[in-house]
Amino acid sequence: MILTIKSDAKKKDIDALTEKIKDLGFTPHISKGAVKVIIGVIGENEHKYKDVFESYDIVESATPIVKPYKLVSREFKKENTVFDVGGVKVGGNKLIVIAGPCSVDTKENLFTCARAVKSAGAHFFRGGAFKPRSSPYSFQGHGESALKNLAEARKITGLPIVTEVMDTRQVEIVERYADILQVGARNCQNFELLKEVGQTRKPVMLKRGMANTVEEWLMAAEYIYSGGNHQIILCERGVRTFENSTRFTMDLNAIPVVKHYTHLPIIVDPSHGVGVRDFIAPMALAGVAAGADGVMIEVHPKPTEALSDGMQALLPVMFDKLMQDIGRVAAAVGRTI
């Protein structure tokens, strides 16, 4: 339920109302907009207390939230969520670009890639230290040594770091090194992990599960948001369908749908969405045209030496060209890069 508070309400009266909400067994979430203050009343059967909340003089209206996801819904917050990561605004009019290798391999390759994507105009550098793989015999990542190398790449280029956390036991160490914690597609509904990253104060990028509906994806984001972490980036990375000419099927429909139902920023990952180098650039541009707030692209200076997903990594020269094209499409739809 959303309680819209009158503009002349005093702090002591708002505090008294939030205490009442807690006494009734609900969790209050205060959101201060440009004009209005609203309080989200989160819990089971909160609608039964509509009359109680409306009896407070400072309450202008009490409106039930229809969607099962409460705090991440447009009903709770009308304006887009925008937050700062290392001096870069996420969710605003300016698109963000995240680029880098799927996995951290050698220092030479990593630093060469970091410098290349920085030169091309990327805003964040990504690389996997812990890798979720379908086969237990595939490369699983270099762990903390890779995190240290990523931190060194950040020092060299100034680019904030994005890397994946796979397990609740990894959250503390990844948070120590990373600027954005990535929760991958396979962990989209790992609820214990979602609760854990919800307790951190580092931004979280939540990838859509390969077989998740938009509603399931937003419910996963709700776990993070309700834990107190409101800096969430949604990432569309393709869903599993009957089609086998690409790795997955990029769900471009999800971009305007998500923008309609939630205030959280959404980016696209066409590298995983199609998994074929030749098709990545067109889908990146399509994502920007559809309204995405950014893109994430896999880049590697020597794809044949990549320890994972080399077939979908762009060469630096290809990424540089893509950045120029993204700039043109962004301008056409009223965005900047």
C-alpha cells in the first residue's frame, strides 16, 4: 500500500505514522520525491488497514499496490531511479556502456582490454573472477587473484569494475574489490544470495534468468530492494526458446515492458543474448533504440585465447566502431553516451 503524505506534514507526525506501521507488523519504506513524500507499507494483507492509515491527518491518500512486486513498481515510485557509481550516473539520460572479457585470464590481456575499452568510451570494465559453468570440468575462474587484477585495471584506467558473485560466501570478498556486484542469470532466483546482496551497499546488476518471466525477474529485484539496497540495474540477456541459430533469444519486448512497470534502470547484454559475434552489434543498437539505459558487451584482444565465451567477444576495433554507432542511435532517440 502507498501512503501519500501531505506536503505540510511535520517530521514528528511522519515518525509517529511509521511507528504505527511497524506496530501493525508491516515494514515502512519512505520515498521522497520532488514534490511528495510517500510511504510504502509492505507486508501481507496491508489493505485491511486502509481505514486506519487514512485516519491520520497527514495522510492524503492510501492506495493499494496491485503488483506482487511492491517497492520496485512504478506504483511505488513514479520517477526513474538514478544513482551514481564512481562518478557515472546510472539510469539517467546518458547511456552507460559496460565492456570487457567474459573471464579474467592473463594480466596482459586484461590490461590491454581495459585500456582499449576506456579509449573507445566505455564507462565500466567487466570481467569474471568466479564463473558459473554448465560443465564442472570447464574453467571456473581465478577467484581472488582475478579480483586483484581487476582492481589494478581500475587503477590504471579509472573505470569502475563489474564482476559476478555466485554464492553468499563470496559476497564479502567480491564487495571488497568490485564497484557493481553482478548476479548472473543462473542465480536470478537464488533467494538467499538476493537477500545477501540486498544487505550490501554496493550497486547490484541483476540478470534475467534464461527462463524467467518479467514478473519473476522483478520479484527477484524486490528481494534486493526490500533488503535495503536500492541501487539495482536490471539486465536483459536473452531467454531460452526453441530457436538454436543463436545462443539465446534477445527479448527486446522486455525493455519497454520493464520501463513501464518499474522505476529501475535496465540494460541489455547482446553478447549473451545471441552468442554470435556477427550479430552482437545489431542487437546492441536495437536495445538502445528500444529504450535501454545501457549495454554490456564482451570484448577481448585475443578471443582465441579467451578462457570462456571467446566466440562472442568483440575485438577492440569492433567495439570502437560499435561505440560510434551507439552514439548515433542514442542521439536519434534523445539520449547521449
